[in-house]
Amino acid sequence: MNEPKDELIQLIRAHDEWRLKQCINLIPSENISSEAVRQVFLSDLGHRYSLRREECFDFPIQAENFYRGTRYIDQIVEMCRELACKVFNAKFAFPEPLSGHHAAIIVLASLCRPGDLILAIDERKGGYPGYMPQSLPQYFNLRMAPIPFNHEEGCIEYEELEELIASEKPRLVILGASTILFPYDIRRIKRSCDEVGALIVYDASHVLGLIAGGAFQPDPLGEGVDVLFGSTHKTFFGPQGGIIVTNNDLLAEILSKNLKLKMVDNPHFNRIAALAIALCEHLKYGREYAKQVIMNAKALGRALDEEGVPMMYKRKDFTSSHQLLVFIDEVERLTGRKYHALTKMLEQAYIIVDNGGRLGTQEITRLGMKVHHMKELASLIRRVIIDQEDPVKVRKDVLAFRAKFQEVKYC
Ligand SMILES: Cc1ncc(COP(=O)(O)O)c(C=O)c1O
């Protein structure tokens, strides 16, 4: 009989072989990191602790560090902070959050008081479900109102938002979303916020790597965002984790006070070290990568449209980010099948997407796909969802296509 450990190793190997080598992954919240990032993630740093006195505002500790043996850890964390400040044009960087959601928890807990009003994009219009009333607002006893958003156009209704900010005087306006195809007019929102003393924060979980590469909303802090935060593993090709950056001294101090021994104890130094390596890779290759991701997304949008797959936002050249949005109602009408049934068929063909209609080009770009490859990819998708060809037959062509892209680039 197999030991559970053997069975687990087999499952893990099977997963890695399938998802890393055989599948075409179009889930917009995922990515693959470089060999260097993966190696560092496995280092001894993942076994260790460090607790520095200057980080513990409300918990005085006697010595410089409660733990011995931290001489390298402390330098690595410092370098990670400095690299993040450089990449995001920021004065302060906090690499401690364990995920994008955790970064959001730290931001809300630090900047809001019970009863405060926050504005965020409704999940039915692509917003992050974590900001819906029954999620983080309920937990922190905050009121939430939706940012007026025109889903058909993919943009904020600015005049309505200005009126809402003026009349309701929110504490926070949260920009950013899970479906995010176009940038925001931050300067315009900032003007309204300044009039009522509201803060703007930007959950850039999805577009962090595109911001880092200067290809999408290149300088949110410079445009007026008070705090920028998000996941480090979606378009940003680091390890799974989160980060918070700001230029505001006072907010930085408040965030700092909320981190150590309140929202985080051990922030996983292997992850922070791996993030620092990914930041170095972004400094060197991030511009080229981010530009290619967006060019590929636009090209895939056009190619899918030409293949007869209904896509949203044709009038706006489909997207300005890594994401595309399938026009689900139209696909269902055309095929007579539910979209989730079609995504199951795509999975059988080894093309991996979510059930929300989002497609992302960040991972295929990392694997070296370029604009001229998008036509072939679009035709593979069309064969499964529009022609409803046997997915197992299409899989053969997916595997042959994918075999040409086995190496992680931009590192
Ligand atoms: C806008 C946004 N914020 C936060 C998160 C949560 O990120 P994480 O999975 O890193 O916790 C997501 C998840 O995809 C997201 O789309």
C-alpha cells in the first residue's frame, strides 16, 4: 500500500507537470516565477524569525533584536524595502503582508474606524468580493457604498462619484478591482477626496506588475493615491504574498504600528527574499514584460473577435491591461451552453480559464508568447467553445503549441 507521503508526492508532481508544462494558463490572477525566485523561496530563511526593536512601536523590547542569528535576514528585508521603493516610486514599502487580501486587511484596519464609510467597486461590476458589505466591511464594522461604475464601458462614472464623495464624505475610496481592464483618472478623484478629507487607496493586486513596468497607470502614488497595495504574484511575478507602499509619512507610521505583533508576527523571510529577487527582475526586465503583456492581450482580443468569440470592449481595443473579458451572455446565446460548462471543456483541452469570463495574458507572456502567437491561441479557444469540437482532440494541438513555450523569460 502506498504511504500517504508517496501519494502526495505523486499528486504534487502530476500537478506541476500538468500546469507548468502542458496547460495554457489564462487565469489573470496567476503567474509563474523564475527559477531564482523559486530557489530563494526554498532557502533556510523560511525557517527563521527576526523581531527588531524599531519595528515594535507599542511593544518595547530590550535588545536590538529579540532573536540572535538575524544578521542576514535584517539586511535582506531592508534591501527588499529599498527595491520596492525604487520600483513603485515610493518613500515607504512594507513587504510583510502574506497576501493581497492580508494587505487589504492591514490597510482597512490601519486607516478606518468603526462606522466609517468606504467606497469600492461592486463585485457584480468586477470589484473585489472582499470589499462587499458582508466581507471585510462587516468584519471591521464599516459601511460600504459602491463606486458608480459603468460595466458596459469599463469605467467609473466620474460625475456621479464626485457627487457621492461630496455628499457622503467617505473615509476611503478604494480603487482597483478583480476585473480591471482600463486605468482610472486618479487626479480627478483625488480633487474630490481632498475637498472632504477622504483618502484614496489603490488595490493593485491584479495590475501591480504592469504598474511596476510602467505600462498601465504607471505612477499611482504620483497621481495622488495615498496608499498602493496588492498581491505580488498576479501580473507581478513574485512569490505569493502582498505589499503596501506609500509616500505619506503619517500613514506610513500608522501602517508600521499596525504591522508588528498586531497584523503580522513572522512575515516569512523566504517569501520576502524571493520578493526582493523578483523586484530585481522587474527593475531589469519589467518594462519589456509589461508592454508585451498588454500587446498580447490586445492581440488576443482582436484575434478572438475575428474568430467569432464575442468579446467585451471592442470599441476600446478590448483592453489596456493584461485582462480580456468574454461577453458571456452572447457566448451562451450563440452556443446554447452555460459558460461554466464551456470552461470545463477548455480545461479538458488543457486551456485553463476562470468562470467569470476573464482571460489574462501575463503567464503566456512569461513563457515567451508574442503578438503573432495570439491567432493560433484564439483558434484553439474557438474550436472548443464555439465549434464545440471534442476537447480531447483539440488537446493534441494545445500540447504541440505549448511544447514550444517551456522556458520562463524576463528573468
Ligand atoms: C482586487 C483583488 N484584491 C485582493 C485579492 C486577494 O489577493 P490574494 O489572493 O493575494 O489574497 C484579489 C484576488 O484575486 C483581487 O482580485
